[in-house]
Amino acid sequence: MTNKDILNIAMQQSAIDSNCDADDFKSTENKIVISNKNPNARKYLELPFLCDLTSYGNNIVASVSEELSEIVSGYINKYQMEHCFETPNLHVLIDKLKPFDMSVCFMAEYFLPDMNVIKRLESQYKTRVLEPADFENHYLPQWSNALCEKRKHLDRLAVGAFDNEKLVGLAGCSADCDSMWQIGIDVLPEYRKQGIASCLTSKLAMEILSREIVPFYCCAWSNIKSVKNAIKSGLRPAWVQVTVKPNAFISNMNK
């Protein structure tokens, strides 16, 4: 696959998630669409969206509920695209959402492989490709980014780093949709800053690509360690999303 192929696949999936056309992300004009459920959307998404703003750097596609359509349209067409995803402009949207008992909840950056630079990186530790039967006993707190206990059936593949027989790092991927698998990574604290994370992330990404699937990686923009790992592993920023949730949902997450 080429970088163009990979980007098109990601946009096609985002179109399924947002209930729009893939070409909408390539336009220079913002787009408002009404969100709807889709069985082919990424499995962890709760659809329909109340309000989700997605940008691949060209424009904003806002997938919204009917009741928020006018508010969100006014917001994304008032401010510069990049500023719609950050404060202070986000406070304007947050204020408009207060009567609906909603607010901004998730702010995430997504990464895709750059086929011009990605390669299998090495570390001083031996690595092994693991199938589900190999990691079924590793649904533990220290591997909660690599594996998802709530959606075990989606965890398809992993790469582990071993100090003798001790598992010290684990990158896992979830089949969140048919064409794209999401990578998560964990390294034991005492083994960090030794190149294990990038070694495992890059190797897992290459394993996924060899299966004709697109690997993707997500983190908060403020998670510097995770962003650095993505870049070192041969992944590059591709799109960003801001998602609105009910205040009750947000309060529960903050407990």
C-alpha cells in the first residue's frame, strides 16, 4: 500500500463513522451532516454522535444530532479550522452546549504509517509475534493499553518484548473495523526509555500491513510520550477529532 492508499482507506472509514462521503474530508469547505448508526463503524464508537468534529487538515466535517446542527454550523464557520479544536475558541462551543447538558469530552489525534519511513525497529530484548491464545492470560492492568478486556474478541494480534521469559513490553491491536486495526502499547516502568515501545509499535504496524490492513494509533495531543513513540515508530499525524458527550457521562469518567 502507498501513503495515498492508506489515507484513502482512513477517510473511507471516517466517512462511515461520520455518515458522510469520503470526499467531504478533501473539501476546503466545512461540512455538517446528521450522525447515524452504522454497523461498519469503528466498534468503540457510540453512535449516533451528539457532535463530533473531524479534520484531516483540509476542513471540518461535523457529524451532529439534529438539535445541535445550527449551533455547530455557526461555530465551525466562525473560526479558523485549527482553532476550532483548541481553546479559547472551544469555550464558545462549550458555552453553547450548556443548555443541552453536554460538553466537549474527547480530544484526540490519530496517526497513520508513513510508508516512506516505517520499518521494523529493534531493541536489546527479544520479541515475539503473539496470537490471541498467546496473550489470553495477559488481560492485566499493566497491559491495559495494549489489550482491551471489554472487547477481547477484537484483539487480533500482539508483539511482546521479553527479558529472558519475562514479558516487559506489549503492543496489541484491536480490529476496530474491517479495514483498520488500532495499536496500543504498554511497557513496564522499569524498562522504559530503552526503545522497547517504538520497537514493538513498528513491528506490530508492519505485521498489520502485511495482512493488507491499515494500522492506526491514537493519543491525546498532550501525551508527549505517546506522540514521540508514534513518530519514532514511523507513524505520522493524519486526523484529529473532538467529541461531545452528555455531562453525566463526563462526570462518571471523572470519578
